[in-house]
Amino acid sequence: MAMPWRQSLRLGTYLAKQKILRREKFPILVELEPLFACNLKCAGCGKIQHPHDLLKQRMPVEQAVGAIEECGAPMVSIAGGEPLMHPQIDEIVRQLLDRNKIVFLCTNAVLLPKHLHKFAPHRNFAWMVHLDGLRERHDASVCKDGVFDQAVDAIRQAQAAGFRIMTNTTFFDLDSPQDVIDVLDYLNDDLGIDHMQIAPGYAYEKAPDQEHWLGVEDTHQLFAKAFAGGRRKKWRLNHSPLYLDFLEGKVDFDCTAWAIPSYSLKGWQRPCYLLDDGYAATYRELIDDTDWASFGRGNDPRCANCMAHCGYEPTAVVATLGSLRETIRAAVN
Ligand code: SF4
Ligand code: SF4
């Protein structure tokens, strides 16, 4: 099953408008990082390696909301760092919802029970909880025992309070197809997660663990085996069918990282949140002053193993909406 219908409808309307306006490059979702600090130290994280003075900074509310308004994207994924360590994160969420944005608040969920009362369920809001596997696997991924149980408890509390819950699971070469099946079955059937996101781990240069990234062929094999027999249709995955085909190696796409830009304390990151080729002051400057053709697999060696959502899901979404057959498949899958 693909994306939630409200999100798909909103996205379809927005993309149709971009087509009518003949815009070639436009934002679909912004990765907003209003801080880099975190309460965990995951081995695969490329964000918590920033210098101490940067880790102490928090983005002012007006700056965060102003950047989203300038860029005009309909969806915002607030990450970090751990966003719940930002003292005004509830205000940032509220102001974005007031501007009719679809907002995902990413969290490792450790602080979620403490801060839940600051938020209210909203049709355009979902918690996005980081869960990289079942208990042993997730605790190893975040380098701390007990975090899986804390996250599951937090999810249950948020569900009981009426919130929509999504999860984000990153797979590495330690994971087998059966691990993918087991964690998605658990999230879908046992925990009742509304929609799940999956990703092959990207080889961040700054991450402490440099040994367990997936290559493109590994990614194809992992997902082709995990999805075999039409299994993926029963999971509530927050992806277009074409992006899942891409993960399985059934189709190939160019990178369109300009559609999922990243805005942080340092500005608009060039060209995407995975690479670090400088920063632009505005989204317009990012679009105009970046040589987009020099990025993507086959163009930049750093992109060689990338199959990330931020580069390739937008390409899949645009291809879906450009084809009646794919649009129908996305609606019924
Ligand atoms: S929880 Fe997220 S931001 Fe924090 S260390 Fe882990 S991957 Fe990085
Ligand atoms: S392929 Fe695209 S999304 Fe991936 S690292 Fe390169 S520019 Fe970023």
C-alpha cells in the first residue's frame, strides 16, 4: 500500500501546478534541521560530528518558518539532531501547520513521552520515529541498550493520544531480507504504524561506522528478496511503487535532489543533505547556483552507491504522475 491518500492528493495538486507554471525545478519536501545536537550517538549518523559550538546552537522559529515559506514546499520533515531537544520545536510545528504544510517530526522517541503534551493531533502532522530493526538490531544501531523498548512505549503512548505515527528504518549490510520482512511485519501488523519509510544506508563520510554501507547491487538484492511474491503490497509503506521498484533494481532513475532540499543552521545544503559542497542563503540561490548535472550516480563518485529517498523518490513521484498506468498502480497498491 502506498502513501496516505491525503498526502498523495496534495502532492498531485502541487505537481500539476508546477507543470502548468512550467517550473523545471521545485521543492516537494524540505529536510529542516533546526539543530544538530542529539541525545544518542548512532554509529551511522553523519550529523552529530559537528563542532561543539554548532551543536549548542538552536535555529530561531522565525528563521525556520521563513526558510520554508521562501522555498514553498508543501511538506516538511523536521530532523536534526533530535528535534525534541529544541526548546521551541512545538512552536515551529504549530506555525508550519498554520501555513497548511504537511509536517513530519522525526525523533528517536526517547524524549517523546516527556514532550507529547506540547503537541496536538492534526490531519497534517505525524511523528516519524527512527527504528532500524527489532530490539537487538535497533539497540546496536543506536549504540545503546533499551532504546528499542523506549521507542515502542513512546509510540504506544502517542497512538493512545490520537497521533499518526510513521517510522523510518535504515538498512545496512548487516541486514538480511528476512530482517527486512521481520521488522516491517512487526511495524505493520503488531505495532499498527500508519506508514513506514525505508532507506538503504548512505555512506556518510563523517559517520563513525564506515564498514556496513550497502552498495547498489546489495540494495537491489536485499529488497528484491524481501519484496518477493508481492509481499510489499501488504505493508503500509510511505513510498511510491516506482521508488520501491527502483530499490529492487527494476527501474533506474536520475537524481533530482533539488526536490528534497535540506535547510539547517548552516543554510541550504548543496546539493543534498548527504553531501556537503557548501551552503546557499536561499532556496532560489541553491537552485540557481548549483550545477545539478554534476551530481547523481555516474556523475560524482560520492553518489556511486546512493539510492536515497532524497535523491530518487522525487524522480519516482514525478514519473508516477506523468503516467496514467503508474498513477492507477500507486492508487490501488
Ligand atoms: S538518533 Fe538520529 S540524529 Fe541522533 S545520533 Fe542517531 S541518527 Fe543521529
Ligand atoms: S545521488 Fe543525489 S541524493 Fe544521492 S548523494 Fe548524490 S546528489 Fe545526494
